[in-house]
Amino acid sequence: MPFKKKLFLMVSFSLLAAIMTIVFREAIAGLGSWGYLGAFIISLISSATILFPAPGGAAVVLMGRDFNPYALGVASGVGFALGSVTAYYVGMQATNTFATNRFLRWAGNAMERFGPPIIFTFNLIPVLPMDFVGLTAGATRYPLIKYLWVATMANTIKMITLILLSTTSWALVEDWIGKWGGS
């Protein structure tokens, strides 16, 4: 299959996944009642969208009030890492197209020398585009198992931290409202 057709299919799949997360947001939010499996599925779906943001992380963070934050963070972290394989796969398909690209050679050298810290950082920080590192890892043929391992660790740490911060913040807000006569 030609690269352009593969790219079109992957972008179409990603766009469809993003649209589905918006259209079926109520049903996806309902997955929260599924507990840890729901957190995994929400994260998997939301990270399978390439370059189109999906609010899966926010839904999982809201679940932190009802579930163990550590188990929720692990389920979500694994889901986010596995969902990012779509970006990795698109990057693999782009390798032949960009084989002569100077940036890809530079990125390949960087991934070879500093792969784990790059993958970890891009997946750990919520505002960085983790799809970019997935695309780059795939394009440079970084080993998938290593990529998944590091991405899972970073996403798990990120989600546990976000869940703990949000539940702690919410408890502080509730205490503050209680002190001022709120219900």
C-alpha cells in the first residue's frame, strides 16, 4: 500500500477517533463507572488520536475521587502508552518517505543516544505533544518494546500525580467552602 494511502487511513482513523470522543463523550464518561477498566479504555481511545486532542486524561482525573489513585494511574498510564502505538505506527510508515530528511537523521541520532529520556519527558509533561515523540520513535525505528516501557512509566507517573493533585485540591476547596458556610 502506498505511503500516502496509509497516511490518509491513519489520519482518517485519528480524526474519526477524535470525533467519536466528542460525539460519544457521555458514553465515554460513563466508562468511568467501569472503574479501572474504564480508565484504561478512556486513555487508550484518547491517546489513539494523533495530533487531535481528546479529553481522556481529564475524565480519568475526575475518577480519582472514587477510585484508588495509584491503581487508576497505572490503568490509565498503560492505556495511554498502548494508544500511542498509532503514532508510532504512522511514524514507521513515514520512514521511507523521509529517509533523506536531515531532521529525521538528527532525530534518529538523538533517539539512539537519548531515547529513554526523550520519550519519558515528552510523555510525562501534560502540555508536550506525546504524539510527536511517538511519530519520531516509529520513524527512527526505535524498538517498540522499549518505547512502550518508557511511555508506560512516564504516563503512569503523570496520571498518578495529576490524580493526586486534583483530589487533594478538591478536598482543599471543599474544606474552604465548608469554612465559609457552604454545604
